[in-house]
Amino acid sequence: MQEKLNGADYLAKLIQDNGTTHIFYQDAILTTTIRKLKEQGVHAILAHSEFAAGYMADGYARASGRVGLCLAQSIGAANLAASIHDAWLATSPVIAITGKKTARFQHRNAYQESEHRPLFAGMTKWNATMEDPQQLPFLLRQCYREATSGKPRPVHMDILDNMGLVVEGAEMQEPYLANPQYGAAPATRPAAEPAAVAAVAQAMAAAERPVLVAGRGALVSGAGQALEQLARKADIPICTTVDGKAIIDEESDLWCGVVGGYGMDCANKTVRDADLVIFVGSQVSDQATLNWTCPAPDVQVVQIDIDGAEVGRNYPKCLGLQGDARTVLLQLLEGVPEGKRPPWRSAAKAFVDDTLARQLACAESVSTPVEPARLCAELSAALPDNAILVSDTGWSAQWSATMVRMKASQQYLRAAGSLGWAFPASLGAKCAVPERPVVCFSGDGAFWYFSNEMETAMRYNIPTVTVVNNNYALGQERLLYDRVYADNPALGRKMVAFKPVSFAKIASEFGLHAVAVSHANDIGPAIRESLQANRPALVEVFTNPDTAGPLPTL
């Protein structure tokens, strides 16, 4: 007869058996469970805020595909809910667990009491409230199932009580059962309908100027090799969304750049001129399509997506293939005939050559302050072949997406919209894959959000390298304020300017390996030295505050 477990033992055993190696939390919740997890070899990372814990869990999930787990007690639920907004936008499998007051304390103005379910409603795929400790086994299993099946997304479980003591101490009546097949995404790999595959293969064969556009869903599926095989067979160029970056080598003759508002002219021109656009694992958002103008609304598109509700959402003239990206691409590979499109491939290559030539002048700049394009060129050269680059949003995302050349053996993660996400997310990513170098690319405005997590990196010896592009300002907002304060530009600039503070000096006080760089020729050596430091490191590069991000010209 199977021994019955209490709640703490059940939680710890299932979390470990489902493949979770780290949890990220802000005290005080499930303290007995955390002790048992640590005794079993699962690492518990105490962050300085619920926000940071959520971002770390998200970075962990995106880097590995495994579920990221974050915890907070009652009053921290609001911060934790806000932190998983980025995971929602990026379709990342994160489980958030919070503690709520027991029934005797609810609706009586109890200390720190608030309703948690509405806080998580817009940020989660599934949002469960525990009413009885005996619900723990099936609610926890369902959390993993919901997070990783179909389209991965965050889920939330509100447990009893605010610190989880009621759940931890209760003896579970249900026998122990794990569900490790749902410990990572994709948990399932459904195939598309054969008739739909045949129709798309026919459309591909008939098209004169088709293009493949790979998004994050293709990366989550591990579809890179199948994507390249299909492109080679059908002779079709490949673009990526920002979140699909590095699914193929960006030196490949198939690669035509990153599409959209944070993308490159070469990719946008390729998609603009295509007569068939095949989106693979992309949400086909405004950012990926220049507000749904690239491709034009009347162009025939194909959407390969694991979520059938996404097919045709933004482009009604759509042939849909519902299924796992890799599985569906392999189906198409069998059905599509060999193709030869020399004129179209030559036109796409000309777009790429023109864009890269225009980037080159800035990338070779030796001016002081440093040009961000030169910083990106040096970062490209310094990144190890198996590195993970974690980028913040804003100009950081635009510069890194368009000007850092990456290989398929590397990985690119970027904030889906939350400024400050990258640094804590990079710590989570390093926890997930400790054998891989992890480099964070952040602006100074973003790094200010969670600079205190340098202490966390040192406390747990999480050896990432953070490159801070320091222009002493919220750079992306400067264009807005230049326009609003056209009659007084100096005042406009002052609105988004920061005092000149050296992050390298602050990092040094925390104990990080820290380097400040003022000259372009010193960037590469500083990054390489930091990668060899075997401890948390920071490279601060002082960049030109007057240089805007590489906005597309279409």
C-alpha cells in the first residue's frame, strides 16, 4: 500500500518528478516545501521582489522549455501577477503559486487580505483557487498540464493559507501520481489534417515568391532543422520574427532577416513582395507585420499554429494548419515538390545585401561615445557558439534583433514588452541551462529596475554576463520628447535623462567582475574576459545618447 504524503511532501515530490530543477520565490510561503525541495536537490532562489522572481521563472522556462515555478505569499500576489504578464505575451510555461487567507479570515478586513483571482485573470491560461487542501494533487497536476499543452502559457494556483501552512500539513488522501510528460513544452505534438497539408503544399508549389516567417512557436517546437529542410527543398527564403531569431544561422543563404517594427528592411521588403507568406508558430501580431500591412491584407497567407483559434485571426485570407510546428513542417516536407526560384531568391538576397551594407558603416565606427551598432558587432563576435543572449525591450531589442548576428546553435530571448525583464530573466535562464554561457543585453533604463538582483546573482553564484548599453537616458522615449518639446528640445531631453551613474562601480561593490568601457576597441576584450571570469560579471559600455534605434523604413 502506498504511503500517504502530507501536502509539503506531495508538492516537493511532484515538482521534482516533473523535471523542475529551480524555483523562484519571495518569502514567506511554503517554507517546509522549500526545505524538502532543497534536500532533494531542487534549488530555491530567493529574489528581492516578486517581480524579479516571476521574471526569473519566465527566463528559466524560455531557455529550457521546462515549467518555470514562482511563489509569493498573500500580499505579494499583485506583484507576482504583474510579473507574469511578459510570460503571457511570450507564451511561456510558468506556474505562479500564491497563498490566500483561509475562509475564517476572508471578507473581514484581515491583514494583507485581497482577492487574488482577478489579479491573475488576464495573465493566465488557467486560474485555480483552492478551497480544500485535498484539491492539491489534481490542481497541481493540472497546472503543469495547462502550462505546457497546446499553446504554452502561465497558470496560477491560489492555495490555503497565506503562507501555505494548511496545505503543507494536511495528509493527502489521494495516492501520489506525477505527470512528467507535462513538465516541459511542447507536451504534445499534434499533426495537421492531411487534406489541409496537401492544399498548402499545392499553394507553395504554385507560388512564385513564397517566404517562410518563423516565430517563437517554431523555436518552442524545436522546428529549426525541419524549417531549413523545407526551405531548401522548395527553394524558399526564411525570415523570422524577433522572437524567432536564431532558429537558423543568420549567415545562411536562406536567411532574409527579422521582420516587423523591431525588424530589418530586408525582411520587410521580402515579405512585402511575397505572393505567399507562410507563418510558422507566429502570433502574426502588429509588431511582426508593421500593423498588418506587411504582408498586405489581400496577400495569401498560411498559418501553422498549435492553437486553431489563432489561424486567420489577423489575416482572413488564410490557409490554416493546426498542429505542432515541427510535426507540420515535416508533413509539408513530404508533400511539397522540389522547387527552383532563382529570380526570387536573388531578389531577396539583394534586399539582405543592401541592408547589411548600410549597417556596416555604423558597425565599424570608432567614435566616442560608442555607437550602439559597434557594440552589437562586438557582441556578435564575442558570443560563444552555444550562448544564450537575453535582451531587454525598447532600443535594446531593436539593436540586438537587427544587428547582432546569431547562429542556430545559439539562443535569443527578449522581453515581450516589460522594461527591466532581461536581467532577472537571464539569471533564470542560467539556472535552467548552467552549462551554456548566458549574456544579458540591457539599456541603463531597464537595468535600473532590478539592479539589486546583482546581490542574488552573487549569493547563488549565477555567472551571467550583463552588457549595459548606458546612454544615461530612456533612449527610446527621447524621440517622443523631441517631438513634444520641439520648441524646447533641451527641456524635452531632460525629461528622460538620468544622472551619470556608473553601473560598473555599483557592480564592483556587489562583488561582480565589472568593467567600464568608453572606447569601441575595448568592448570585445571586456566581454570575452567577463565570460571567462567564472562569476557574475557586468560590462558597462558608454554609448551615444543621440543615436536612435534602427527603425524600419517601409
